[in-house]
Amino acid sequence: MEYLNLGNRLSKFAREWERRDINIPTLIISKYVARKVDLPSEAEVEIMFQGYPVIPTLQLRHLIDLWLQTRPTPSERIQTYMGSSAKDFVMELNYARKVDFIN
């Protein structure tokens, strides 16, 4: 299956979701994205984690657990500097429109 990138139209996305319940299914995120980019249905949105599609019923906390497994252990230190990127400390979810829904 191929995906069409919807672009970066959700610049405030992270801020709105940073304090949400981690027990929500990723379907809720799909609904949010669909509403924000004016799609008629969340079925048109694919949520991806580390390049792989996410099952809509999967709870966000399970994605967090998977992401934490890829992070350094507490005994391993990450050296960082003021002003450097925070990408190593933020879990990233991507979204795309399913090609099946493109006319």
C-alpha cells in the first residue's frame, strides 16, 4: 500500500496532545487528524510509528512502551546541549492519507 503525505498542516498537534490519556486507542488520533485536515472519515488516515502502520485499536501506551525500548537505558547518558534538538526525547507519530481513498 502506498501513502500520500498530507504535509505539515498540524504544527500545533503535539501541544494539544501532550497531556492526553495514554490509554486511548490510536483511532482517536486518526479522528483528530481527519478533522484537522478536513477529511470526511478517520478511515482515510493512516497513523504510522517508526515507518510502520499502526492498528487503530492499539492503545497509545503500547506505542510508548515500544518507543521506550528503543531509547537508551537510564545508565546510558545522552549528552546534549542547550539549544540542541529534542528529537531523541520525543516520540514521533506520522500520518498520511491512504491512497485507497484518493479519487
